[in-house]
Amino acid sequence: MSARPLLFRNARLLDPASNLDRRGDLLIEDGKIAALDPKIAAHDAESVECAGACLAPGLVDMRVELREPGAEHQESMNSGGLAAVAGGVTTLVMLPTTDPVIDDIALVEFVARRSRDVGLARIRTYAAATKGLKGRELTEMGLLAAAGAVAFTDAGRAIADATVMRRALSYARTFDLLVMQHPEEPSLAAGGMMNEGEVATRLGLAGITPAAEIIMVERDLRLVEATGGRLHIAHVSTEAAIDAIRRAKARGLPVTCDTAPHYFALNETAVGDYRTFAKVSPPLRSEWDRRAVVAGLKDGTIDAIASDHAPHDQESKRLPFASAASGIIGLETLLPLTLELYHNGHLSLLEALGAVTQRPADILGLPAGRLAVGAAADLVLFDLERPWRIDVDAFRSKSKNAPYDGRPVQGRVLRTLVAGRSVFSSEG
Amino acid sequence: MTVGMPSLSFPHRHLLGIEGLSPDEITLLLDRSETYVEQNRQVDKKQSLLRGRTIINLFFENSTRTRTSFELAGKRLGGDVINMSVQASSIKKGETLIDTAMTLTAMRPDVLIVRHPESGAVQLLSQKVDCAVINAGDGSHEHPTQALLDALTIRLRKGHLQGLAVAICGDILHSRVARSNIALLNIMGARVRVVAPRTLLPAEIERLGVEVFHDMARGLRGVDIIMMLRLQTERMHGSFVPSIREYFHFFGLDYAKLAAAKPDALIMHPGPMNRGVEIDTEVADDIDRSAIRQQVEMGVAVRMACLDVLTRNLSNAAPAK
């Protein structure tokens, strides 16, 4: 079973956790990182000449929708896994928005088994915070966590009832579990299709006020204060919410948050003439909000970047805007879009990588996202500078709903390894 | 795309909205409409310009007036007009839209006139068909022929559009008529105001080039034109405004509020009116002040002009593909 050791030579070794950025070699033995040094002599190892390409921890995508079980024609574990490794993602955490909803230990075990069977990226799962994502009764958080659920969330549905949210945070704290919330007050967002403002007004589309986000965030921060429960706020998109989280962190509240690439790479004008590929929840916001997201990433208020991969087939998107499904796929664009933050001078390379590796792993308590001796050899080798254009048709994902087609980006995955095994190579 | 009469240059295959049209293009449509106003007052109203052309009125939303107006326009130009009403509730709307577009395009119509309850739906449909498409109203987005007929009415009554002060009053939030009129009036150099309670105004409406008022007396002060909008029944009782009584008290057009406008100010309404809700019945029927019936007459002429201009852009050979 134990394969020949593998030696990556002359790589630019990048480890956000230890602030490592230097030229060197990395040796893999038995699926683990065995050594990490400027020069490693390992004569029995198969050697890969990296010629200065970046070798970093594989990406940890902390929020992905797969459609297995339930709608495998949109994304199966296999197609999602292929998309993940093509994007340099070695661990992904899927949302419980499957059919049936992942609110039962049997389904958590199903995900673990399918992940092993597929054998691409490591697929972990959140469990629903409330049964059936209905926002009323808590799930068996303790048992679900023991079965492998990473944290608890009702995904794209905010837990609207304040008492239910209070109990979720409070009960989760009993077992030191994390609750992740979609930051949107549903009664304010009801009927809305895009960000409220000039663009929505011109298009005659019902707007979603940015206040829907800050109101839910402020409420939840109060509940965190009251319960001491750990809260992760998903995909923050507004300046006001980021400010509130910044202040909450300064007060020492156990709160973290992330954003998705579309909230710093696009703004509401991407909707253009009713482009349903730019319909997403929360909606793409104003340019001011987009800049606030970049600033939040810069000062560390926003801890992580998740793709929010939400696959939808053509039939769900080739509709009038109001009827079209919400969501953007992102597994295969997470790395290059995150690297835009580096190439544009907003983040250092290690900061940018940290937001998609070590930091999401730490938030979720996953043993991933690090280049360290003894750690699993989940790695991505990429060319930091190589320019290319996003080609949606070339995606491995079964769905193609991304508003980035033709976008010029820099940074290309060359090779992806999971437990030392090559699961993707750009040479095919 | 350039087949046809070069003297009329309307460089668009479809009429999906007012936004994006130039002053010259709007003037061209209005000039053309005026010739049809005359024709429609003759005993013989019929022409053969559209002889052999097939026009389909495709309505996903109930409408008697607009559909009839388009139907008359098509028939008076000698075209064959058929009406299709698709009940939006019967099947999933989107499937109906694309499926219907595919089916209809196979029947080789020359013009599709489409009304749909969702913003952007007509544009989406226009991308799937080979013929010309006229937007007869999409959601809260645009209703271009309504804005054109309003402009024609104003031009006939006031002689010009440039420099006029126009107040659009009522449910701006949900109104495609308001959006098309705001666009057209701005393009043609009129000054536009909107007057409404804050709950019936969309966000950042001022960015569309309007002055915003929440008080009729101030909003109507010195205006040349008052356009009243219809308030849908489901929005009258506590959701957007508390009651009909309160709405009429503050925002319904009666003689007292009208006194703030210019003495010769013209009153318009896209119909159908809610008498006693947004407009007092006597004001609506005041033949000196109200242009409401004339708007309906202009509607047929404007729609004839649109059919005329767009069909000239069609290839006379078999439709592409």
C-alpha cells in the first residue's frame, strides 16, 4: 500500500500558518509530509522538479453545495470532487441542503462513505441546525458531531426565530460546537431579487435592503453575547455587517466570518441586463460594500474565503430573473479569484492563501490547511503568475452557472494531491 | 438588418424599452405615429403595409386594453393578428416562456407582442426568437408603447416635450409605466418629478433623473403635466398604504390638489383608473383638463408606428434560420 516517497524539488513553499515563504523541497512519505527543508536528499524518492512553482496547503473550501443525494444531475460527489481538485481544493465542507436534508446521523455517515468511495477531495459536511432546515426544532447536534458533522447551519436559510437561534447557540456551546448563520433577516429580504438600489430600480426588480444583513448580524451578536456560543457568519457582503463584526471581535466575542469571491470580485452591476448567473444570496452589493469586503479581508475582520459553490442546471437559470435560482459555482475559481487580492496588492500572498487554507480549517477545527511535518500531504502546486481566461465550458462541475466566463485571471493549478496521491494534474 | 426603406432608420430589431433609444429615434416613432392618428380618423382605416405579416399578441398577464390596442394596430395595417393568452399560473412560468418562444418561433411570426409579469422576461424571450419583439409590459420594468403614446398625447396638446414639467404620481415602485416615462421624458428634455408616499418609491429613484416629492401640493406646483398611476388593489390595504381613504386624502388627484399645477395642466392616466383612489371622478372626466381618452386613441397610432418601423427592419426573405 505504501507508495514510493515523493519529493517536490525547488518549490516556493508557502505555509500561512507558520508564515513560511521560501524556496525549498518537500518530501512525502505514506501520505504525509515527511520533511520540509531548503534541500532534501532522498534518493529513493520519485522526484518532481517544481522550478519555483508555489507549493501550498490544499485549499479548504468551507462552504460548498453538492447535490448528492437528491439532484446528482446538477452536481454529484464525483463531479464536485473533480471540480474541487481541479481548483486546488483538497477539503470541502458541504452544506446540508441536499434532498433529503442532512439532519440525521445516517446522512452524515453517507457523506463520509461517499467521500471515501469517490477518493478525490476530502468531503466533509455540516449538519442542519434545525430539523429539515425549518428553523423550529434543533437537530441532534451532539450525535451528529460525533458522527462527523463539522458544524451546524441551516445554510441559505437564516434561523429567523430569535429563540431558536438562542437555543441553537446555547445548546451547541454545551459540546463546544459551532453554529454558522446566513446573515439575512428573511422578512426584510422576502420577495427581493437583487441588491436594493439604483440598478434594481432601473431593472424593475424588487430589491433586498442591505439592512437585512446588519439587522440579523446585530441580533446574532447579541445572542452570542448572551449565550457564549460560537458563531460563524457566512458570506458577509455589506459594510455595516463587517463593521459590526469588527467591533464584536474587538470586544472578544467568539465570532468569525467569511465572504465569497463574488463579494469582492463583482458588484451589483454584474446583474447587467438580467444576468441570472449573477443572481446569488446574499445579493451582489454596491461598489462601496465590495470595497468594504476587501478592507475587511485586509484587516482580518473577515477570516476566510469560501467559494459558496452552488450548482444549478440551465433550466434553473435560463428563466426570467425573478424565477431563476440563486447561486454561483466557485470550486474551480476560488484560487485565481482569491489570488486577485494578491495581484491587486490588497493582501500578501500568505494572507490570501491563509484565507482559503489555514483559517477556514482552524474555524472548523479541521486537521488541514498546513504545511507541517506529520500533516497529511494535501497539497496544491500552482503557477502564481500564469495568466488565463476563465472558461466556463471547461469546468469539471456538472453545472456552469458562473458569471466569470472570459474573465482574465492569474494563477493556475498545476497539480493537486490528497494524502500524497496525485488527484489532479493540469497536464491531464 | 438593413433591408427595407432606408429613409426610416430605426436601428433596432426589437422594441424592448425606452432606455437606450435616442431623441431622434423617439421623434421618428412619434412623427410616424402622427400620420396614423390622421388615418385612424378616416372611414377607411385600413392599409396593406403589413399584408402577409403575422403578428402574435402573447400575453402572460391579463390585459384587455393594451392587447386590443395592439390588435387593432396590426389589423389596420393589414397584418394577420392572433391573440394568445397564457395563464402564468397554470405551468411554471419560466418553462412556459422558453417553451412558448420555441414553439412560436417555429410558426414563423413576424412580430411578437409580449406582456409578462416578470421584469426582464420579454428581453429573455427576444433572445430566443427570430422575429421582432415588442414589449407590451414586463413586470415593473418597462412599457415602452405606453410612454410613447403619452409623449404623443403631450406633443399634440402642448406642441413639444422639451422643457415641460411633468409630475408622475402614485405607485412608482411597481410601475413599468413610470420607468418608461421617466426614461422617455428625460431623453426628450422634459423635467420629471415623482410624487408618492415613501413606501411606493423605489430606492435611489432620484438617480433616474427625477425630483422627488412626498406632498402633492408641492409636487404639482407649476407643472404642465400630471400623470397619475394606478394603485393595484392588493397594495391598498395596509401593505404599502394604510387605506384607500388615507391614500386618496393625501395622494388622490382632486381639484384642490390640481390647483397647484399650471392652469392649463394636462391630466393623464394609463388606465384602467380607480376612481376615488388615485383620481377623483370629476377630475378624470373633465374634458378640458383630462387627456385620458385621447391617450387611448394615441395608443393605437403609436402601436401602428412601432409595427411599421420594426417590420421595415425585417428581412423580406424568409426569416433567418
